[in-house]
Amino acid sequence: MSAPRFLSSFSMEGKVCVITGAARGLGNVFCHALVESGCNQIVIIDLFPADAEAAAKELVRHFEENAGVKPGSVEAIGYGVDVSNEDAVKAAFVQIVQKWGKVDVVITAAGIVENFSALTYPTERIKKLFDINVHGTYFCAREAAKHMIERGNKGSIILISSMSAKVVNQPQLQTPYNASKAAVTHMASSLAVEWAKSGIRVNSLSPGYMLTQLTKTILDKPENAGLRPVWESMTPMGKMGDPSELKGAIVYLASDASSFTTGTDLRVDGGYTCI
């Protein structure tokens, strides 16, 4: 039997990858996708050190026990970092570069969403949301780019946005979240132009409604019983996405397969934003 054939530029072998908000949810799915594609050096960043470290250990355990990965060949590290804290982000990237000598890929998946009407949204919570979703994304992208430029290595930075950057979600109310994701999408385009000649690509990935564990928990609440039918009816494909359906998109943007792709917003939403 001949060996399976695949486009070699999708390989993540030899790349140091950093993913924020990766202890769970989509960030953790991205970690799995990168390791499945050959990444052996990965950094999981999340708010609490214990969560990040546990996720790193579980990632390695999963691949050693279930995917035939040779023990010790995949190294994952967990760091507890508040991405809205500029100094904490700076310190984390210094540690990463001191350990592995470079950063090749950064994915900013850390983010929060809340549902309040625009008239009643508590101001302090709006500030917190922007600090994490916008400022935290900017700090991580900037620090990664600094190290890439200093070392002259090309890299890929992927800012996790949302289809909410382009459309107004219904029926839930989330104006600050939508605005924050619009900022992230345009941030990616702006940084892409600014850093293009340094060999740094910056793109955004905008998921639609994904059936993550957190989303399942929200939908299981009695007061939210009508949300899923509405979301699915407004999606041309008639369903919510499975998180695994983002794997191909994230590997494309992270790998050399997208070497001429920068400033792009890749929407994976089942067609939601087409109508």
C-alpha cells in the first residue's frame, strides 16, 4: 500500500506555536489541529496557570496514548497569563523565546462574550470585554511580531474574530461583543499591511455558531430553549458547526500553505453571513 499523499506546505513540523485561551474551547481545538499537522512545540496560554498546565499535559497525553506519537516527541507548555495585562504578555513571550528561540505562529483565541441590552450593559463589564477581546489581542500580536522581526523569521499571526464582526446576531443582544470583533477583524487587516514586508502574515478567522461545550451548556438552560432553532434556521447549511470543522481553516492560515494570504478574514459560518 502506498503512503498517503498530502500537500507538504500544510505541515506544521518545526514550528513553535502559541495559542491563547487554549485550556478549553476553540483554542484547545486549534492546539489539537496543529499537533495533528506535525507541530511538536506548542504553548497553551490561559488565564489561570493550573488550567493552562493541565491542558498542556492532557494534550501530550492524548497524542501519546491515542495517536501513536512517540513519548517525548511533542512538548507542550502551559502559561497562566492575563492577556489584558500588557506586562504579563511581554513576560510570557520573553519566556517562550528564551526556551525555544523563536515564535512562528500565534493564535489569539482568548475572548469573552456577554449578553446585555445596550441600555443596561454595565460599564465596567464593557471595559473588561474590550480589554480582553481587543487590547489583549493587540498585545499578543504585537509582542509576537517584535520577536519575529528581531530574529528575522517569518511568521503567521491569526486573530480569532467572529461572524459577529460582519452581522448583528439575533435574537441575543451583544453590541459590545460585536463591536470588539469588528475591531479585531480590522486590526488583522491593518497589521497585515504594516508587517507585510517583514514577512509576517496576519489574518483573522471568523467562526459562526459553533457547538462547543460552553455553547451546549448555554443552550441547555431553559431560558435559552429557543436559541438553537433560530440560529440553525438562519444558517443556510441548517446546522451549527462542530468545532472540528475549524481545524482545516486554522492549519491553512498557520501553515506555509497560506504563504501569500494576509489581511484576509476567513469566515467559517455555514453561509450565515451570505444572507
